[in-house]
Amino acid sequence: MSDDIYSGLTQLGGEAKLPASPEEAVLERVPNPQKGERYIVRFTAPEFTSLCPITGQPDFAHLMIDYVPGDWLVESKSLKLYLGSFRNHGAFHEDCTVAIAKRLRDLLAPQWIRIGGYWYPRGGIPIDVFWQSGPPPEGVWIPEQGVAPYRGRG
């Protein structure tokens, strides 16, 4: 990479191994080239996995992350690796979902951020977890997340 806004990135364009835990994962950001514009960035992670902290059994979720950028954008490869680092991490659905949103909020200082964690059933009960940083900014089109209530989600 050349000496430009992307030159400080450590994972994009090279080999990067899946971090062993969310705490070890390096989330990277880049300057927003459309700073001053209000728009939504959406990331969809339909195959998110983590572990039950009690049983060690895998848990699966469909995550939808929406944010209105401020000065920064999250670099998507680092986000992919961060989300992947949860696959061996034991935490309840609520903790995983909210922790992801808060870490992104702290890194990016977006105008607004929300996450929908649509968790697949364990013990016959799906758990959906929703968090947002505050009211959405005016004048921004924010589409519905479009994940149907559980009925064999897919």
C-alpha cells in the first residue's frame, strides 16, 4: 500500500490469522472520505458464532450492524477477523451483541450505531438482542434490518 489514508493498516492486503479472542483482535479504522455526508454503512454477518460460557456448546447468530459514520470507517477485513474471534469465546448472547456494538462505537465515534443480534434457538428458544447508541440522526434513510422473526430463519 502506498503512503495514503490506508498506509497504516496492518491486516488488509496481507496474511492475517484469526485472533484467539475478541480482546486480542485488532479493529482498524480509516478516515471517512465522505466526511460531512450522512449515510448508513451496513454489515451483515449471517454466520456469526460464539460459545455458551457454561456448556461450551456453539451458538449461532445473524448479526446486522448499521452505523452513520463520523470521521472514521471500520476497515472490513479487521471487522471480519474481530467477529471471527468470537468463535472460541464464551459469553451469553446479550454480552456478545452489546460488546461488539460498544467496541465499534468506541473505535469509530459514529454519529449513530445499532446492532441486531438474531440468535438461533438453543433449548427451543431464539434470543434476539438489539442495541443502539441513541436516537437516529434526522435526514438519514435507515432501512429495516429485514431479518424475520424465527421460523427456521434463513
